[in-house]
Amino acid sequence: MHGRVKIKSTAQQEEEKRKEREKKLKIYIAARDACFSKRKEGICDDEALQLTQQLLSSNPDFATLWNYRREILMHLEAVKDKDEVQKIYEAELSFLESCLKVNPKSYGSWHHRGWVSARLPQPDWARELSLCDRCLSLDDRNFHCWDYRRMVVKMSGVPVDQELGFTDHLIGSNFSNYSSWHYRSTLLPLLHPESPEPLSPCRKTPQTSPPPSPQTHSHRVCEEQLLKEYELVQNAFFTDPNDQSAWFYYRWLLGRAEREEMISCVYVSRDEERVAVAFSRPVNAQSVGLLLVLDGQPQRVEWRSVHPRFKHSPVWICDLPPGTISDITNEHNLTVHWTEKHTHRDCALYTGRTESYCRDSATDQELFRSELSVEKTSVLQSELQSCNQLQELEPLNKWCLLTIILLMRALDPLGYEKETLAHFQTLKEVDSMRSAYYSDLCSKFMIENTILKMEYAEVRVFSISDKNLTTLCHLDQLLLVTHINLSSNQLQRLPPQFAMLQCLEVLEADNNNIENLEGLFCLSKLEEINLKNNNISTLADLQPLASCPKIKRLDLRGNPVTQMAKIEAELAELLPSVTDILL
Amino acid sequence: MAAEDLPSEFDVVILGTGLAESVVAAACSRVGQRVLHLDRNSYYAANWASFTFNGLLTWIQQHHEESQPEEVQDWSSLLEEGEELIYLSYSDSTSISNLQQTADSEGVEPTADLPRPSAIQGQSEASRKKISYAQLVKEGRQFNIDLVSKLMFSRGSLVDLLIKSNVSRYAEFKNVTRILTYRHGNVEQVPCSRADVFASRQLSVVEKRKLMRFLTSCLEETEEQQGEMNIVFSLFLCDQQLGDNLEHFLLHSIAMVTEDTPTEVGLASTRHFLRCLGRYGNTPFLFPVYGLGEIPQCFCRMSAVFGGVYCLRHSVRCLLVDKDNRCKAVIDSRGQRISCSHFVVDSSFSLMNFVSSCLPPQVSMVTVPPIAAGFPVVMMVELCSSTMTCLPGTYLVHLTCQSVGSAFDDLSPVVTKMFHTPETDDQETRPSVLWCLYFNMADGLDVEVEGHNLPSNVYLCSGPDGHLGHDHAIRQAQLIFQKILPEEDFCPPAPNPEDVLYDGESLLPTGGGGGDNSGWGEKGEETKENPQTEE
């Protein structure tokens, strides 16, 4: 049409662009080859600096070139005087700024910037901090920049409250920001540390206890500040309950308690001349300086974990030298020292007793509650109230439901058991993608409750049938259990951890889906195994049982394996000790 | 440009440089139509214009003067066989009425020296300094005072068009930074975005949840809402059990409707507000730096780049219409006959009431519910100096409402309540008014652009409407364009300057992507210099 402005056709434009690209590529390759050959010859001159700059400004992710550049800079540092070095590095910083504009998430550029900043004779940290500000205001989730910011803050001693204010600002503009919340969680304990609490009197004599390591105190925040944080984070999850970052931060606020590291149980068996030790966390007993003292005499013993699979385990066992405690008329005093942690536990084996143990029970330690918090009950109670309020408005919000469950557990795990189960049911319905996770979590809580009930009753029988268990956990807490009933659940395996039940005599696990018995390993007291209606299909699945010397009775009715030809003969060969097999 | 220089043949002649006309001009030029774009004023954008302080004073003066009746000349010598003459008459003076400046505007009285604390919610008192009327006049070039106060919805049709057509490259924009409302005698921030709701101190957590839930539910049209369509929006809100706070925010500041608006309309405008949130920051609005008058000029510039010819202080006296009632040509103010296939004209014929008032002081949008029964809802836009519309240290405040009485009657009670004027008691905490102008403007929405028994290829553009956004004008421009060129794309993306081929035969300006033809140059002098160059 007349008068119409003529515009290059797309084909024309494409062609031009293609030529442009080819030209660029040629230049790029030539420069790259030149760089490589120079580096090979060990040349560190200005031209090399130029060449690498040219390449890196179009491709800042070329790690080898950054390395070469650092070699050149270090060389220049050695030959030039301080002012010149300062100038070179300042130029480097402004070059890096242009690289960051090309790719604000380039690993190479940020790493190099950190390197340069650290070597700069007179660093201008304020400038670096404002660079971080700018970068994070463009993309508040750029973790490279967060890392760099932490370095700048550390090097230049930016006041903690200023940094906290910065997170306030970022959270204010968009609270869906893990980085800011996380940064907050590292700053708060520094700015508002919890006032030191009196040491719990039950353990540790004051004379021997070491000064509190920064680790044990670094994660706590004073209560006044905590209340403010609760308010802030509530504003976030009431505004948008589907945003996870606020919930995660909330959970951090609630659950800062750490278990004290200690030996939680020592068990000694006279018949087997064996000692079993349980720790508060998985350890490698061979490397933590474990010392066994029997009647004042240090013993040379071999510690082994309950299952060859574990290098780290919360339960370790050792055999005492033959004859040391076998005489039932003798009394023995046993002490296990955990030298690394300056803690120990005594255990006395009295005359006439075949076994003995000494431990802190889960109820004494409030073991499972402390997983969430040691905060005052009143605070937790009011947090539970506001979560319940939110749940009324948003009955199907999974984060809210999950948090309510956690709060209920922190407050009164047994008292809230019914509500907890109901909430789990809702969770599985509203978030069916994660129903297996919720089932596992629910199993864990049910096991915790059962452990608590068992210990209140002061028995060594653990019974948790018909509770929809999908997984087993806290098995280290069951070291002393002699009789376990897991019938009518949905278990698929007895995991290697099951071998921690060192005192187990009777196992009832009828009506599950068990197909794997790996955990029935070297259970020296196990006599009776009930596995009716499970899913054991091959003889190999029963192989672990061969390591348990005392099995008398085995019920395998309703398992596929019973359909095998010559199964009786095979079993008799595999398990000669068994006198009573039900197929 | 001298009249003799004008070519005598164009495809489209457009009279008036208001927003709709300018968009039509850009759209037509862009697809290769030869466009002649005229404005009888010496400035661009007609009633959409932005003025420097001194420019505004001149404008006031013009409107106080009697408009002289134009002498009717005999153009019959220019008539061709079978043509008839239709004279165009202007009634611009009737689109603006009730012009009134406040008493202290003469500047000799000491009251004009009143200090002006910055924002409405009194910011630092220390920054107060005395600004006299004389200073306002002296620094007048730092002002860009819009005749109509509008904001751009960030997903409104204007923004979409600016992006689609690449016209956005000619302007800069600022976010409106907060939405406020006047309530119980206080100005409060309206929490509208997620971040606002999170940070709000005046809402309880439960209110926060209710608000967010309501807003989220508004984003989709649900059956539940359908069931409520037969009641008014304020009752609908009441039924949601949101509480007084939230109802106020939703009705006045988010939906921006009145008590008796139907639910359907209320929900639709809530939805529109929400969809605009977050595209460019925390509020749904943008404001063009240097004032709203920039926008029509940007489209004019695009038109000029694609060959549109521009003349200011140049008008059309009459249309030449053939027997089929089609406009064949126009006769311009210098007596030249210019033939055209289409004629678009600004509808300064009609006159209705619509009030706008200007008051010189962060960019805030404030909704003020009726202060008493019988009073209108007032929209207030407060512009800070970084929008390049006012002197540093001052704020420019626009108050707009659908008129009930005269602009002064409608708006001065609000002004008295919210600002420190000579009439109010010594309330130093409120911002002081330095200078103030009231006027009524005809509402473009009430102008009937169809059915004037016009020639079939003559199209009317109404002036600015009373709504906050620009949808009306853009829709109008699009309709006109579709009538002129039903087959063509409306404002397709403009190519990058380097992709445009200029050949010798082309009428186009050469080099730099255009904008330097004579018509454009004239404009450049007038507007591009006024910002901030003055000491």
C-alpha cells in the first residue's frame, strides 16, 4: 500500500541475525583459543586480562577463564605496588558488575567477586552491601547474592539489627521468601539471645561440665522477641495460608529445642556376657571415645553396631571377655564413658540377677515433646488457639492442620491423640499426593504415644496393633522390650533398625504386608515369631532368621512362601533350632 | 507549518488531539494511511492536556474570555458539483464551566505563604518551607497539571495498547505507591495487595484472612456469586460477614463503586482491580511521568513516525458532503480544500457535567466516601514531585467527582476537611493549600457519539470521561478504527527503528526513527522542554 513504512521481512531479519551470530562465534572461538594457549605458556600479561574480559563479558559462566584471570591477578599483585593493585581490583569489580547484569545468577561471577573483595587492599564494603541491596530488590531469591551478602556482612561487621531490618523490608514486600526468613533465623539468636537458663539438675555435675558450647545456645531466642516473631509470622499465614515459607519459619520458631547428647541407656546381660548401650543420637562408637569400665577396670572390648549396615547407630553392643560376669553370685558395677561428650552412665548388676539396666525413660526426658519446643505451655496453648482459629476459617489448609498436630503433640501427645488422628485423616484427604508421608508421620506419633504409655506403665511389653502403622521408628527406645505386638498394621518390612530390640523374646506381627525381615538379625533372645498373613514369598526372605539362635516357634501361615515345594525341608535346614513351624 | 505546504489529499483527517483521536491517528498511520492530524489549540491533547502552572493560568484566562463567534465565510468557490457545506462550530467553552480560583491565588496576601507539609499523612515537619504564590509562578515550569485526573489500570486497555503497539517506549511511568481512604476523619491506608494485607497494622489476623479469602474468591466467577446477583453490592458485602472495616475498603477503595451498585458490577470492578495488582508493583495503578497529557502525545508521535502530518493552531471550518452523505473533503482554517476519505473529530459539541478540580501539593490514590447525604464520592490523586508534575516540596492533588452542583459546591467541603485552607482553623497538622482551582468538565461518557445524522465517514470522539481509567477512550478509538479500516490490525507492534527501511520515495522523515517533521518539531518545543530544565 502506498505510504506504508517498509519493514524488513522476518526472513531478512533472521538472516541478518544468523550472520551476526556466526560472526560473534568466530570472534569468540578465536579469543578462547588464544586464551588457552596463553595460559598453557603461563603468560600473565595485560592482553590475557583483556582477552578473558572480552570472553567473560559475553559468557560469565566460563569457570576456567575465571581461574586464569585469578592467576593473572595474583601475578600482577606480586609485581605491582599497592595503589596499582587497588586500581586493578576496582576495575575488576566494575567489570564483574557488568557480568552480573548479563547473568545475575552466574556462579563464576559471584565467586570471583567474593575472591576480589577479599583481596582488595582497601575494600569498600558499603558499596558491596548496596550492590547486594540492589540485586536482591530485583530478585529477592537470588541465593548467590544472599551468600555474597553474608560474606560482606561478616567481613565488614554490619550491625545485626541493620540486617534484621533488611529482612523486615524484604519480607514486607513479599513474604514468600525462604531466604529472608532463613536469614532472620540466623540473626535473631545473635540479636536477642535467650537468657541463659539454669542447668537441668538431673545430669552433669557442674564441676566437670564444659562451658556451654556456642552450638547449644546459638539457636535460641529470648521469649519477648519470640512473641513478636509469632505475631509477624501469623500475619503472614493468615494473609496467605498456602504459602509454605511462613509455615516453615513458624515451625523453626516453635521447634528450636535440641536434645541433650547423652548415653540414654546401658543394658547388661549376664548369660550372654554382653553390654548394649543406647545413645541420644546415632554415633559411630568406634570413633567417639567410648570407654567401658567394669568394677574399676577399663575393658578392652569390640563395639559393634546392631546391624552390619550401620556405621552410625544409636545402639551399640559389645561382648565382655568370657567369664568376667558369668558367676551369678557376684555383683558388678559397670560404667560406660562417652569421653568426647564428657558424659557417662553407671549400671549395677546385682547378685542373683541375670540382667540389669540403667536409663532415662522417654517420659522423664519429655523426649517427644521437646522435638517441637521447650517453650512455656501457655505460649504454645495460645499458638494452638490461633491456629485453630485459622483452621475454622480454612478447614482444608494442610499447613495449618499439620501445625496444629505438631502443637498438640508439644502440649499433650496422649491427651490430643484422638484429635490428632482426625486431623491426619483430613490431611490425607486434602493432600492425597502426600498421604504416604502423613501415614508415616502418623505412625511415628502413634509409636511415640505407645512408648509413653509403656513407660508410664513401667512394663517391657510394646503393643501397637491395629493402628495403621506404615513404618517403624524410635526403635532405639525399645532396646529393653521383650515382647512386641505389631499385629494388624500395614507394615511392609522389619527394617535393619529392628535389630536394636536386643531383649526381644516374642514378636507378633500377624496381618501385615511384611515381605522383608532384614531387621531380625542376631536377636539372641528371640524365641517366638508370629508372621501369619504377611507377604513373605521366598526362602531368601527368611535368611536373616538364621542369625537368631534361639528361635523355637515360627508361624508363617498365609504367606506365599508356604506354597513352595519342599518348604518344610528347606526350613528345617535353614533354621535347625525351630521346633514348631506353622505353615 | 504554512497552510500552503499541506498536501491536498489525505486518507484520514483528524481534528483534535485528545486521547481517542490520537490513538486513531497512530493506528491509521501505522497501517499506512495518510493522516492529517490537526488541533485548533496551541497545545496537544485538548481536555486531556497537562499544563505548566503558567500554562494553566493562560488556559483559565482563555476560558474566562468570551469566545468570539467565528465569522462565517463563503467557501462556495471550493465546492464541487453535488457537494454541500456543513460548518463546524466549536463549543469548547461549554465543556468547561464554573471555573473558580480560590481567594489566596493572588499571592499578595500573607496566607499564600502557608507552609505545606509533604504528604497527606503529615510527613516530616522539618521539611516545611514557605512557598509563595510568586514562587509558584516563577517555578511554574516544574508543574504539569492535568486537566483530567486519571490513573492507568495496569491491566487496562490503555496499558495493553501501549505495550502491544510499542508506544510505551515514548513515555515513563511511576507506580501509584499506596491506596488511601478517608474514614472517621482520618486518612487510612487500604490494604489491597498481599504485601499490604500482611503488613497492615489496622486489621486483625482474622480480618486479614477474611479479606484475602474474599479477594481470592472474587478472582473467579463462582456460582455462589451468581446466586447473589439480584442484590446490590453493599448488601452482598454485608452478607459475606466481613465486618465494617473490610466492607468500607472493598466498597469504596477496591471496587470503587457506590452503595447501590449492583453486585455484578461491583464484583467485576473488584476483579479488574485485583487483576491489575502486582503487574507493576503493589497497587493496580500507573501514572505517566510529566502528566497524563503525555499519553495522547505519545500516540501522536507514533503517528508522526509513520508519516502522520501534524499541525497545531489549525482547524477545520467545514465539511464538504456529497449526495450520499459522505464527507469528501474538509476546508481548513486557512481556506484550503483537503480531500479525505474519513474525518474524525473531537466532539466539543455536547456538554454535560463532570467535575474536576485542581489543587496544587509518594503517589497516592485516596477514595473519599460521600461526606454527607447528597454529596458525591470523591476520588483524590496526590502526585509528588518525582512524577514531574509539581515543584519539589509541593504536592499536586486532583479531586474528581460526578458533579451534583458546581465544582466548588461539591468539592470544597472535602478540601476543607482534609486540608488547611484560610477558611479552616489553625490545624497545622494538615497540609496547606497553596493554590486551588475548581471547574466542571463535560463527561465524555454522556456524549452520544452515534446518531447525530453525520455523514457516514465522519466519526466523533467524546472527551475525557469521569472514570478513573482510560478504557472508554481506547474502546472508542478502536471502534472508529474498525469502521475506517475493518480489515486492518489495530496498532500492531511498531518495529524497532533499525528494522525500518527508509527509501528515497518515502514521505517519511529520515533518520532517528522520525519525530522531526515540522509538525512534530513544533510540539517538541512546547512540551519536551518544560520539565525540570528551569532553574
